[in-house]
Amino acid sequence: MAEQKLNAPARARYGVHRSPAGVHQVTEYQDPGYTIVGNHLTQHRSLSGLAIGLAAYIQSLPEGAPVDIRTLAKRFPEGRERIAAALRELEAYGYLERVRRRTDDGRMVTVTISYNNPAATRARRAREDAAQTKRRTAIEPPPAAPAPASSPASSPSPVPAPSPAPTLEPPRRRTEPAPPPPRRPPAPQPPQPSPVRQPSQPPPVRQPPQPSHAPEPSHAPQPSHTPQLPQLPQPATREHHTPAAALLASLRHDDPRLLLSVRDTHRLTPPVAAWLERGASPDAVRSALTTGLPPTLRHPAALLAHRLAELLPPPLPAATPCAPTAPPPPLQTCDGCERAFRAPEPGRCRDCRQPGQQSREPLSMKLS
């Protein structure tokens, strides 16, 4: 049994079973118009053939081409129901993403995003998020946790330091003491003058102790390391609070990431009301809050608060009162031609008052 059998069949090198009746590839040079499609899509085991074909067709289209169900139903013989089911398959496996967005003119449109390699896109985004989190952590280190206070009972007793080993000194040689020096007679001292008596001074007066003044605490602001939040503008009245709250609640239709909580909505309603109070239209406020959002949005309420504080428009100038205009004179009936004309008092019209012109007959005389 331990003898090697040279006629044993070799193990297959590849997992694909090759057959003489299988496919044979004929590869020709492609013109500049071609599309690179990965095998993870063309050989997907869970997608239908219609879904794979639609994904390859969508990836071959230029940027901005319409790929709605009605357009695809006109292009392919399959009906709308089968095409809609195939698009839902692609959405489930990450090859398509349909997002509702608002255009500059206020219309809501559906934007279709096609991913040629969803797994690679997810991995790249995860790496970018991890790198951004690492940079933010390096800039703002977390506060150090305080050390737990140890009780006197549980504190370990100090270990006594080991006493140094005694060092042996070499024996000293015995020396004889030196003889004392000879004594000299003391030198004669000069006579000192007698001390002069000073007049007695009065005893010093004791001063009462002065109260010690404690150093006053300084009220100078201490530098803080916490970031200063922007001061949000406040409206003069509550007239625009209701439309401001409705505008903040509807921002989720422009971008799903702008879904605000009730607390954030109450906090941002006064700044939006201040914008409306200064003459800004709701569309202008919406455009200022939703235009140019970053690709990674972690704190939408903080971003909206920053924009409301930094981009606040100036108040409208006070309207100059116009001088009141005098009312026009009332209508009068001409005594000469019975025409209506405006004059402060009844009389004749301008044509009848001009010199050298014949007076016209009254209209009643012409009719008679």
C-alpha cells in the first residue's frame, strides 16, 4: 500500500470542468469604444442573466445617461416588471444605488449611482473612515482616566531599604603625639575709653495689629482648551418660528444625512427664524444649508449651526417713508361744452377758456 502508483489520475488544477464541447474564445483587438466588466459581476451566482446584462449595459453608458425603467423598457424587449425586478436585484447586491435629490429649481429627481466593484468601494471607504478617525484621535487625544484613590488600609507598607554592607577599613598605624608648642607671654592691651552715658529713650508704643488682607481672587478669564461654539443669532419675534421648524424638518428630503433630532430642531429654529426675519426666502436658506456638503458628515447639527452663524445675511435697510401725494382734483362738468375735466372748482375746460376760439354749444342744445 505504501508503493507509489504512477498511473493514478492527477488532481485537477482548476475548479472549472473543461470539456471539448465547451466554449472557445476568439479574441480580437478592440476599438477605443469598449467597457471593462469584472468577473465578479459576469459570473455572479445569485444574479439573474437579465440583471447581469443590465448592469453591463449601465456601466457602458456615459455619465448622465437616463437609466430609468421607462427608458430601459424602450431599449430592451423585456417588460417594465422584469426590468424593475432586475434593478432591485442590482440594488440588493450593491451594484446600483438610487437616491432622491432636489435640483436647483426645486424639482425632486432620482439619481442612479452605478458601482463597477461594490466590494472594492466599501473597502476603500472603510480605509478612509479609519484614517480620518486616526487623524482626529491624534489631534485630540482622549483625556487620561484619573488614578483610583487607594485607601490607607489597602495601601502597601513601605519596604525598608536594605542596609549597606559594612566596609572594612585598613588598620591605622599608631603615631606618637607631637610635642606642644612653647607658650608666649600675652601682648599688653591698650587702655579702653570709659563708656559715655546715653540719655534714656521712651519705650516704643505698641501698634494695634493690622488685619491681614487676603489676596483677592482674580476674575481674569482663564484660557480654556474647549472649542468655542458659534453664537447662534436670535430673532426679535416668534413670528417665523413655525416655518423655520418646518424647513429644518424637510431638509431630510434634500439629503438623508440631514435627519435632525427634536432637540437639534428646537435649538436651530431661532437662527433659521432670524434668517427669515432678515428677508431671506426659504429657498435661499435651504440652498445655504444643503449646498456643498462634505462627503463624510458625522455631525449634521453642528455643521448647520456653523453655517447659520457664519453666513447670516445683513438686515434689510429701513424703508424711507415716501412723501404723501396730494389727491387729484375732482371731476367737473364744463359749462360750455359739457365735457368732464378735473379742476378744483366748477367752470369751463381748457379748450373753452382759450382766447380766440369759438365757444361750443352745449350738448343738450345739439340734441334738441
